[in-house]
Amino acid sequence: MHSSPITRRTIAALGLVYLTAWVPGPEGRWEGTFTSPHGDQPLAVELKAEGAGWSGRGAAGTTDLSAGSELLDLEVAGDSLTFGLEITTSMGKAVMRFAGAVSGTEVAGTYDMNIESMAVPMRGRWRAERR
């Protein structure tokens, strides 16, 4: 039995809609680590879709989001995301700028950290898993 072209197109379109709806976006809680001169450090980020934009909270050096701060300049485009996080270190205040790509239940990328007392930013890698 032959199916009509309309039926095949309809089935293909429904399959694409199903797969698109099933793939999770970056919204939710993520926990992982970032590299540092003192070894891997804990990191937690929570992302929320709000209308056409995004908001979030993050913590570096702990996974306790109540000890963290609101994310700065949060941007989500497809599977890519960027954000800033203000922290206080023993060497002064710092802003960490993260860039990463979401792949299923994982996100990974790089970061730069500018510390007030240092002329050269620190750079490293980070990764997290959806919780």
C-alpha cells in the first residue's frame, strides 16, 4: 500500500514538532565545576525563561545559590549561553564571564575572571550537569 505525499509530509512534520518539543532548553538548575589555580571549584547556576528574556542566579566556590548573586548580561541563543557573575575573592572583587554550549543534560565552556587587583584576567574551563 502506498501512502500519499501529504500523509508522509504530515507524519514528518509531526515527528519534527515532537522532537523539537522534547529537547530541553537551558532552563533549570545546573551544578558543576570550574578550573582554578586551586583545583576544580564548585559552581551552580539557575536559569529562568521570563517572557522573551532570561534571568538567573549563580554561585562560584559553592553550590548554595543563596550565597551567590544575580547573573549579569545573561544571553541565551539556541544552545549557546553567556553570563557574568560577581564574586568576592581573597584578592578582591571579581567578575567571572562564562560562555558555554548546552548539549542535552550538560553544558560546558570557558570563562574569564577579572580581579580588581590583577592586571591580567584568569581564564579557565567550566562544565555543569542539569539537576
